[in-house]
Amino acid sequence: MFTAVASADTLSKTLDPVGTLVDECRIHLDAEGLRISAMDPATVGVVELALDREAFESYEADGGVVGVDVERLDSVVGMANSDDLVHLELDEETRQLRIRVGGLEYTLALVDPDAIRAEPDLDALELPASAVVEGRQFDQAIRAAEMVSTHVAVGVDESGENLYVDAEGDVDTVHYELDDDDLVDLEVAPAHSLFSLDYLADMNRVVPTDAELTLELGEEYPMRLSYVYADGSGEVLYFLAPRIQSR
Amino acid sequence: MFTAVASADTLSKTLDPVGTLVDECRIHLDAEGLRISAMDPATVGVVELALDREAFESYEADGGVVGVDVERLDSVVGMANSDDLVHLELDEETRQLRIRVGGLEYTLALVDPDAIRAEPDLDALELPASAVVEGRQFDQAIRAAEMVSTHVAVGVDESGENLYVDAEGDVDTVHYELDDDDLVDLEVAPAHSLFSLDYLADMNRVVPTDAELTLELGEEYPMRLSYVYADGSGEVLYFLAPRIQSR
Amino acid sequence: MFTAVASADTLSKTLDPVGTLVDECRIHLDAEGLRISAMDPATVGVVELALDREAFESYEADGGVVGVDVERLDSVVGMANSDDLVHLELDEETRQLRIRVGGLEYTLALVDPDAIRAEPDLDALELPASAVVEGRQFDQAIRAAEMVSTHVAVGVDESGENLYVDAEGDVDTVHYELDDDDLVDLEVAPAHSLFSLDYLADMNRVVPTDAELTLELGEEYPMRLSYVYADGSGEVLYFLAPRIQSR
């Protein structure tokens, strides 16, 4: 059983981050809210997303799991204006999700959850360094890095006490640096890893420019990127595997 | 003889609906205003358009007919800002239309009216059901339907007393429904016909979102779509032939 | 030695006009400001640009010359918001230009000035006629002309006392005419020359719509187009060679 009503904006902000990594995903319809966990086919990026029942106008669920075509559901939600209310209702018999916005009812065929790639099983990971940046700072760093390279080094400079993003092109280089004054928060510890810009650019596209984005880092370790949305009732968590450093 | 002055906006709203169906059209320069009637090459859609002399700043005509390249004339008008005044003057000797906006004079070569496809001769058609919807409601229905199919069923549900637009995809379906409360007006009668979304989507593109669009329908009958513009001095009337229903 | 700070907007308005003609250019870092002079590979268009030190927040230079990839430098500057301050610093040893905006530092490899096409050496040219038009008038004339042809005649009508732009298509023609009342200024003298619309359209794209653009003309002579920017501290000067008139 699942029926829920939420603003189109909240649902878009829930689906967009998932769509950067996978075409289809499982949605866990828990009593306390939605949960999505997915890993991209190349096993480089993972997204874990939770949207509490508080983010909804109304919400009723009893623990089922549905499989959806993320882009398709996102397009249907995208038909509404951002503050329109979207009604969702699961028809368990026909395995369809009924989506209503005003006079429009879209019946979305669900995907068999067993036919969707297994959800990632992440080991708990201690990431010693962390920094909280604004979405628009992250955006500037990523876009500048894209001008010269396909990957970046992200790390924390312990002596300078700053977060940096470095990209090296054939002739040009980009160095982006934010210290304590520029950052919302900074936890200094040894951290330096290389990441693919393809993934970071896709993730950057969905991070709201006014979001506070927490980056957690280590030495040649994955990066954890997280931010909240929907007035704190939603949380997006990305894990991104590092590239092997060529020495 | 023909000279006229109108706002660029009014002229664009006159040419756009014609351009969705044909490349070239005849314009009747009657004493009381302009008249255009055209049918698309596949004989599926017809547009009938009238723009009264009241819509013009000044207007003088004595019943001639000119043939024009619709897109070209529309582009010239589109060069002006929407509230700029556009001066039109027919040079009967050279068969050219002189179009002036500010310091710009564009001389448009006319097309021989006899070289343009004959105008449609429509039988009077009784369409029992009708509904008046807002342009933005029509837009939402058409765009949703396009997500799943290439054609739609449009009809009136006599028991539910509502207008509906139905589209069936391979796996997903769209049902759009507007009842008395949502509609500006509704005349209930048996009506259900299938239409091509290609045509409806093109027509939808030119219907202003704030227009009141009247749909007239029957059982496997053409649909008549009409709305006024230019403060009521202009009227657009579309006829769209139904698709044969596959049973 | 060269260090300077200017708004991103001022730097963009300096680089855009150069980028319409060449990929790489020399920048003269004079004590009194920047100077750029470049001719396109087909030797049809020349741009001469000067940006006085008054246009900068701070400026120090001692007469060096650097070679830059115009589009690349323009893209880096374009990463900033238009009122962000951009810091430029030349590293003479490594032949790199360090560009800083907020936390971002972009290191741009310079191009050997000797590897860049020699700067044009223009003879002083007496152009008897001139007209001062608004950027948006020039824009309208050029865009209308592009609808019918690939070249235009620009001239001054001595009897009518107006500036005109004429384009002749296969069937349609465009005549754009501005007289004393429409123009900021007009100096009447014999002037009529043919120019490539490719070049004029590119130049038009960078002329601000609110700029006062001075056109200087003669009989089958080059046209000089000039305007100031950055509150008068910057000046762009284009020379455009005429096309040979086919008679």
C-alpha cells in the first residue's frame, strides 16, 4: 500500500540525483519515508537518498519496494509546475504507479525490482577530512576544472588549512582553493584523491546552488558528498570512488 | 489596393496558426479585414482565420487576393518588437508586399495565388459536444499525451460529465480529465474520436496559454478548435480530421 | 611585469571583439593600458582595441607583449559573474598568465608572440562620410539583411540625407534607412560600398545594443566601425574591407 502527495519540486529534487547514475532504481516505500540506493553500472558512483514523510503533504506506506524508470517518472513530475501537488498511488495488482497532477493522470508501468541491479552494500568508511562548501562554489570549481582536464585532485592542505580542487591540462592548470573564511566548515586532516570529472560534473548539475554541500575525504579514498533538501526532510548522499593515481 | 498598419504581435498571432499547416497561403484583403483559409497537404487539418479591420491601427483594402510565403512573412514581422507597428503596403504592379518597421523596409515578393493549393470547401458540420478549456490546460494534456503515444482519443464522458483526453502507450497511459468545475464551459453530448498528436502538438504551440479554447466534438467526427485574439478582433478556427479507429 | 585587476565584464568586452576575427592575438601591456591589434586570416577585417588603465581597479605594466589564445582567455573570464573582479598576473619566467577570481586560479599558458600573425599596418585613411547609430539599430539592419543576402551595400544618400543599408536577395530586398532624426549624428558625403555580411554579423554580435556606433564610409572604400565601452576607457575600432562590386 502506498499513497502520497508532495510538491513537484520535492519529487524532482529526489529523482534528479538518482538519474545522474542509473536508468532504473528500486524505491523503498517505508512507513517513515522513501529510500533509494543505487550504484552506476561502472561501480564508480553510489547514491543514497532518503525523503522523510515530513516532506509530503500526506504519506502512507507499509514497506513495499517498487522498481521505476527514473527518467520517465522524472519527466512526468517535470510536467507539473514546481509548486503543484503531485499525487502518487501504487496499484499493487497491476504493478502500476498512478501519478495525478490537476486533471492529468499518468499511469506508469513499474519495473520488476528483481530485474534491477542489486543495491550497493557499502562498508562503513572513516573519512578523516571534511569541508562544507556552497553549491555555487562547488559549481565554479568543477566548471573551471572541466576546461582543462577530465579528472581532478580534491584534497585538504594541512599547512594552508584549505580545501583545494586541482586540475592539470596539457598546458593550462586550474587551482581552486577555499580556506576557513570562505568555507561554511572545515575539518583538517590528510586528504588527497583523484576523481573523474564526468561523475563530478553530473553530480554538480543536480546540487542546488544554494545548498550547503559536505565533502568528506581521505588519502586515495572515496569522496562522500552530501546535502539536504526539502527543508531538511530529504538527504542526498553520493559516494565516488577515486581514480588510481598514475605516478 | 491594400495598406495597413498593425502591431507586430497581432500579425504574428495571425501568421503563426497558418504556418503550422502550410508553407504558402492566400490572404483575402477584404474591405472588412483579412481572411485566410488553408488545408495542409495531407488534408488532415484546416485553418480558417479572420482578422477584422478593428485590429489594425489603419486599414484600407478593396477585395484583392495575395499569395504569400507564410514563414518568410512571419520572420520579417518577427524582426520587430511585439508592440512595434508594422506597415504593410501592396504594390500591385510589381506584385510585392512592402513591409516597413521603423527604418527597415522589407520588400517581399508575392506568390501567384493560382499556384497555391486550392482553399478547402468545408461542408457545414454539426458537432454536438463542446468544451471551453484554458490554453494552458490544453497544453498540459497534449504534452502529457506526447510522452506515451502519437495519437489521442478526445471525447466527452456523458455519465461523468467531463472532457477527456486519453493516450495509450506500450506500457504507460495518460488520462486527462476536466469536469464542469475545471472548464470554462461544457456541452455534454456523445463524443469520442481519435486524433493525430503531430497536428494537435503543432496547433498547441500557437494557442496562447491564456486563451479560451473551444473544442467541438462528435462521434468519430472531426474536431473544431477555435479561439479569439487581438481583443476579439481576430479568430482562429482549426478543423482536424479524425484518425480511423483500429478495432 | 604585469599585474592588473578589472571586472569580468570589462575584460569580456575587450576580448569578445578580438575573438570575432582571430584565434590568437598579441596584447601590448603598455604603462598606460592594454592595446590589441589583429587582422583576420583572410585580411578582410581588422580590429584595433585599447583599454586604458583607468578601466582597471589596479594596473601595473612596463611595456611587454604577450600572446594569448583569445577564446580560452575569454572562457576563463566568462566563468566569473560580470561584476566579479578578475586578477591577472604575468609570470615572465614560465610565460604563464595567472588569472584569479575568488578561490579560483587558472594558469594560462601563453603563446609565443612571434608565432602569431603579424599585426596589420594600416595606412591612414580619409573616410568622408560618417553616421552614429545605436547598437540596436545596427543590429536590426544587419539581421534583416541576413534574411535575403550574404552581402550588403552601406552608404549615405546625399540628396535624402540619410544612411542606408541595402541587401538584395533572389526575390526579396531589404532597405534600411536612418535619417538625421533617427541618427545620433550624420556627416553627409559621397559613400557607397559593398561588404560581407559574415563579418558584419560577427561584429554586430559583440556591439552592445546601447552603444553609440560610429560608421565611417567612402566610395568603394573600407568601413570603419568604432564604439567606446567601460565608461569611455575602452575603445573598439573595426576596419572592414569592401567587396569588389560586380557590375
